[in-house]
Amino acid sequence: MQFLRTAFWVVLVIIIMIFTVTNWTPVSINLWSGKQLVTKLPVLVIVAFLAGSLPFWALHKATRWRLRRKLDNAERALAAAVPAAYPASEPAAPALTPAPPPPPAAEPPPIRPAPNPGEL
């Protein structure tokens, strides 16, 4: 699994590097009040991508935090509901008189063979 994760990041970095090298051209962006921002195209694209993914990343982190809190609360409630292991008690004193022997098992009646259908 670690290999796949590493391979994914290596491929992603290579793609970003190829995009950056092939599109390294200045771009002029018109801002408010007639101001202009001149930047390179790859910088603009990467910043726009990161700005677009920021809300979803924050939502993901908030959801994980909320679910982790719920899980911790549920685990604490479960631990409080389950009684602790019973404390070890003192060993019982040995019996003064031995227990009576069990009664003998009754023998089942003998099984008779079934009659043949021709003998009836």
C-alpha cells in the first residue's frame, strides 16, 4: 500500500513539473481598481487549485474531528456501562464432609428387533 501511495505522489509531481516547464509564460490578471497582477501561469493554476480544494479539506477535517469525538464518547459510555471485572475473592474453605456419590444411572430397557413384514 505504501508503494502505491509513493508511486501516486511521484507521478503527480512529474505531471506538475511537466506542466510547469511547458507553460512557463507570464499571465496578466486584472484585479479591482485597475490593478494588474503579472504572474506565471503554473503558479496561478496551482494557487487556484489549492484555493478550490481548501473548503473541502476543511470539511473533511471537521467531519473526522466530529466523528472521532462521537466515537470517543461512545467508547467512554460503553466502558462505564460494562462492569469492571469482579475482584478476586478469597478461596472457599474446603468442605468438611465429602459430597455424596451420584446415584447409579438407570439402564435403558433392551431394544427388541423390529419384526419382519413377512412374519406378521
